[in-house]
Amino acid sequence: MALRPTVGQQIDLALRRSIPVALAVLLLFLGILPWNTHGLGPMNANLVLIPIYYWTLYRPRLMTVWAVAALGLISDFLMGTLLGVNMLTFLVGYRVAVSQRKIFAGAPFIIVWAGFLLMSGVAGLVQWLLATIVKEQIDFNLRPALFLYMIGAVAYPPCAYAFAWIQRRSLFRVA
Amino acid sequence: MKQRVGSVSIAVAARSWTQRFAFVLLILLSFGIMLVGKADTVVVSRARTLLIDLIAPVMDAASRPIASAKEAASTVQELVALKQENARLAEENKTLLEWQSIGRELQSQNAALRDILKFTPDPRASYVTAPVIADTSSSYVRSLIVLAGQNDGVVKGQAAITGAGLVGRVLEVGRRASRVLLLTDISARVPVVIERTRDQAVLAGNNSDNPELQYLPRDVDIKVGDRIVTSGVGGNFPVGLPVGEVARLADGHILVQLYAQLDRMEYLRLVDYSLPGILMQDLGIDTSKAAGVTSPGLGKLPRAQ
């Protein structure tokens, strides 16, 4: 007969299960700190796409579609964008990650990284389209968007390394 | 055994369908939220300001180490360039002393002329100095969150400035924190005037570092380096607030370099000029009451007359 887990064990498990979403929230907040990067423009890359992509690949049950939608909505509230824009962007990014999970999950790091570039590229495109529709004017100045895309691309390897370490340490036995 | 495998595959299929259903549902929900948000309802506005208030203490605490690190770095830089800086300041001080004597002369002359004309002075401005606690700018939105809100006398529509010039205006006001829409945001529009020619225009943000001048007359004589100041049209900002200067003229676009360094702002001054602007009237705010607002901020200074 299987032993029932104690309350302490249940709390421990729940906390461990919340690590991926908590990390995404942390990156969301880190992204909006006033870094004041002189001459580089806004630092707030869609850094939160990194945990969404990573955990969708490696721990899909801990990064659910509901959590992704909630992250998008929080981001909308924080950033002052029209509500729903980041929610839709993150959901589309999530969908791209889910659809490619079988290809990328066991692949070498460079392929996984390329997968992230694809996902954040699609998300960026959706963001641009929505901004165009919402503002009712086409924004041809794509420099900030490209800059943020590059920031995301550069930030992915160290973030993925940190997430892998956390995964080994804290989520080893968590389904 | 076979039955068990069958039930597992049914469970997996059911889970997959639930996920897909949830995805479609959430996509539709996000479109729905966009429609509601576009209507800019009171509920959405309240929710936004509530969240800003909630995160304000956290962001304030988190941004302090960054501010300290920047301060330490600038101290080192200053120490390195101390001698050159001293020479530059001595030179600047000489010039400023000359300006001071001219200023005093003009002030007394101005007072005498006002007395003759029975001139009614502009309402006095009050300032709230607020630290920048979050930079919520992204590819398509340019805004900041500052640690000052209703409790400090901040009102929607107030001008946000640095020592160098205009930065933007207050967009949302919470109890403890507010959001400032920067001049570079694509939806920002400020009535301005070219100081040399007195031609009026609208400074329009374009999500780049250089907003552009729009609605200028066709035959306008504009040159790189021309100063741009607020025109006061619309009544949101006072006349003559420094904004920037013409940086370049490219393909019919006149781009402006702002005086304020938007990527180096640690503190902003939110200014209540007590002007009955169109923003306040649109909002149905009693401007006579708003004019009486006095702010208990850190740097409450009267505007130089």
C-alpha cells in the first residue's frame, strides 16, 4: 500500500512545482528594473519567453497554458500595454514551443537554442502585428524590437544553464 | 493489461484535447480582454494602478542596489576626470556669474514692467521629486514607473521633467506610484514651438530615441540645432518648457534630440502647473480643485518668475 505524503511533503512538492512559474515572474520583474543602459534602448527583452520555452520543453506539466496566459496578463498590467497583447504573444510563443517539443527536447543545445530563436521570432512578429493594429499605424522602426530579440538570444544560454542546474537540484523527482 | 493500456491512452488523448481546448479558449479570451482594454474602462484603469501600487515597494527595494552600483561607478569616473571637470566648472561658473548679473537686472526690470502693466503672474508650480523604480519600456511602449502617487499630490496629466527638460506626462496614478508616458512613445503628442522661428508644431513620439516634429508649415525655415520648447497649446504644459533641439532633417522628417537623457533617469520631477488643461477637462476633473493641490514632495519649489 502506498504511503500518503505528509502535509510537509505536499507543501514541499507544491513549492517545487511552482519553481518554473516563479522563475518566469522573477525574470519579468528583473526585466523592468531601471537598468539605464546608456544608448542601448530599453532592456526589457521578452526575457520571460526564456522560462516559458525552457520549461515547456523540459517540464511541460509545470508550465501550463494557464500559467503562460497569467504571465502574459501580469506583463500587460506591468508594462502598460493594451491588456491581452502580451497574453496573446506569450500564448503563441508557447504554442510554437509545444508544437516543436518532440524535435527540440532531446536535441543538442545549439538546436534547442535555434528553437528558442524561432519561438521568440514568431512571438516578436505577433507583438509587432498587434502593436500595428492597436496603434492603427505601421511602426517601421524595428531597431528596438531587433535589439530586444538579440538580448533574448544572448540571455538564453546562461538562463538555460541556470534552469538546468535548478532542474537537477530541485525538480529531479518532481513530475 | 490491454485494458489498462487502453485507459491510459484515452487519458492522454483527453489531456491533449483539454490542453488544446484551453489554448483556443485563452486565445479567444485574450482577444476579448483586448476589446475590453481598448474601451479603457474604469475597472481596467483601477486594476492597473492597483498593481503598480502593489509592486512599488518591491521595485523600490530591488532598484536600490542598481542605483548604488551606478553611483559607485560614476564616483570612480568623476575621480578619474576630476582635474578636467574642475577646469570646466570654473569656466562654467564664470559664465553663470555673468548670466546671474544679467538675470538680476532683467528681474528688476521685469518687476517694474509688470507693475506698470498690472500683470497677473502665472500660477505657482509645485514639484514632487520621485525616484524611477521601473523602466517598463519595450519595443512598442515607452513608459516608466515612479515612486509618487495620489498620496503625494500627483495628478494625471502632470508634466514629468528632469533638470534638462521635459520627459513626458503622468499617465496613470496609483496611491503610492505612477506611470509616466515618455515623449518617445508612439502615442505621445506634445504641442511645441520652434524657439527661433515661433512656428508651432506637434512633437510626436515614434518609439525611437528621436521623436519627430509634425504639422509644421510647408515653408518653415528650420535648421539643425534649433531649440524646441513647449507651446502651451492645450494647457497641459506651460509655455517655454525646454524639450530638445532639431537633430537632423531626413526625407521630410524632422527629428528631435531631447535634452533629457531618457536612459539615464534616476529621479523625475512631476510638476503641477495648476493649468486647467484639456486632459483634465476631458476627464471631468474639477480643475479649480486640481489647481489647489499642493504636494508634500521632497523638492517642493516655486517656479522662478
